[in-house]
Amino acid sequence: MKIDHIHFYVEDATLWRNWFISQMGFQAVSTGVWQNHTLIEVVKNGTVCFFLSSPLLPESPVAEFLRSHPPGVADVAFRVQNIEKLITQALNYGAKLLQPIVQKPQLKWAKISAWGNLTHTLIEGQGNWELGIENWQNKNHSFSNSATPVTFTGIDHVVLNVAAGELEPAVNWYEKVLELQRQQTFAIQTDWSALNSQVLVHPNKLVQFPINQPASPNSQIQEFLDFNQGPGIQHIALQTSNLVETTKFLRNAKLKFLEVAPTYYTDLQKRQNIPLNLEELQAIQAQQILVDWQQNLNNNQSEIAPLLLQIFTQPIFGQPTFFFELIERRLGYIQGEKIPPQGFGEGNFRALFQAIEREQIKRSQS
């Protein structure tokens, strides 16, 4: 299983198509109308594909979504091996079949309900899914795309926020329905607030799906739930092979990022066996990138620990709900073998939590 695309429901799909082009280096690839009531724009960067839909008429499902939620992710679509099996599992565990299986040449797809108002489109086969949508009028004309050096190599993970007490039921649901498995667990607490998180991973490692719940009444997760009016996707992490250069470009394109506390880099330099030279550390600090690595237990200077680099945007829709993460997973070399960084560094997780918390405190004081 892997993520095929992410579907955003927004008020103006064309405006957001242009935003993804100018702010994040995406390319527009097609536009069309679905069932005369919904405008759909499709943008891509590397292997990452986003659908952007906005209502043309009140009966559009996008209009219904926006009456209950701010703009954001409505559907996470997966390419799967056995769509019938997953649908059976979904129905057995309380999901609704929102779209029965549609079969086209080399392609089958269906849609199920998930947590809250989130849905999952399940796609089997090698066909182009957008061409399989019934009553999709694909205009597919040329667009004015700006040249960009930014290339995203994939979606690293997608994060779901759920209400207090829903973490374990949600984790169980994704284990039973989509066959994800538990990996890391986090319990982050500061003097201000707290959260609990469970990372879920598909056995093939191509899907990582952390789920968060608030662990205090003023938690940033609770703030998200309040503004989102229920559970939803908090952020999507986009992979890049050079996070420093990617961040430079996006900052120049006026994309706004969360600020990192200056003490973060002071503390970072106190850690032993930093797998970065001084020039790299300075470049990372200049771009306010978070960095974490697996400690070298053998203290062998010839070994290089796998490295995790991350940075987070400000919420993109104006309310403190959805944002993007950019991530680089840099290979390490241990006993002559290439070792990829797995999971999530707790130091980075805490630093992200604290950065969002500072923004939350600013909002509460304004």
C-alpha cells in the first residue's frame, strides 16, 4: 500500500492551484468539473499529487464539507493490492461504503468513511485515477507554471488529530481496516500543555500515519480540534533530498515557517557525535531546521548516524489547523552498511510541539 494522492476541499480551487505553484513549486497538470457542481484542480511536484476541489453549486460535497469545517484535507487516497479485502474489513469495523467499487480498464476504486469526516479512496491497478472518475470533464489544457528547482520525492507521513479518549479506538481502527502496525509512541508534556501520539506504519514502510490526541485541556491538539470542528489531518510531511536548499527557495517564495527557539541550537551543539560539520550546522541554523539522529552507542568516529532533518510551515489556511512539514532522511553508515533513519526523533517532535505551542500562546494573548 502507498499514498496515491491527497484531496483538499477549499473555497477556491483555482486560487489554491496558483498558491501551490507560486509558494511551493508545484506544477498544474489538469483541471476539470465533476458532475457539474465541483471544480477540481490537480497539481503535482515529483511524485506528490494533490487534488484541490471547490464548490460550483450548493449541492457539491465540498460545500457540505465547508459548512462543517475550515478548508483542509478531506480524503487520503491509497493504492492498494486487494480492494475487496480492505472494503470487507472496513465494513466489519463500522466504516461506510461511500462509493461502491467502480471498475475501469486496469483500474478499480472505491471510497470509505474513516475517522470523523475524513474519507479514504482506495485504488487498485495502474490506471490514472482521475480519468476513472465518473462524469469527470478533464480539460487538461496548458498552464502557466513557473520553473522551480524544488522536487519532492514523496509523502513521508500524514498526521491525524483525534479527540481526547479517541487515540486507542482510532489506532485499533487503522490496524484492523488498513493493516497498519504500531511503531513509536510519544507522550509530550511542557509547563503549558501536553499530547499523546501513536505512530502507525504499513508493513511495506511506504505509509506512515501518526495519530495525536490532546492530553491537557489547552493542548494544541485540542485547539486544532476546536478550530477544525472535529478530528482531521493536522499536517502532511513532504520528502526532499536537500532540505536546506529547498527551504531557501521556499522562503524566497514567501512561504512562512514556524520559528525555532534560539536555545534549540545551543542545546544541539552540546550533544555528542553530531554527524554534521560546522558549515552544515550553520546552514541548518540559518534556515531554522530541526535535526535529530540516532546516538552512536559504540562511539566509533568512523560511523555516521542516520540523520533526520525537519521544518514546519505556518498553517496555510489562516486558521491554526493544517500545515506542511518538509523532511529529509539522510542515510547513515554503520559497520559499512547504509542505514536509513526510521521513525521520528523525539527531540524534533518536542521542538515542533514547543514551536506550535509558542504560536498558540501568542494567539491566546492577542
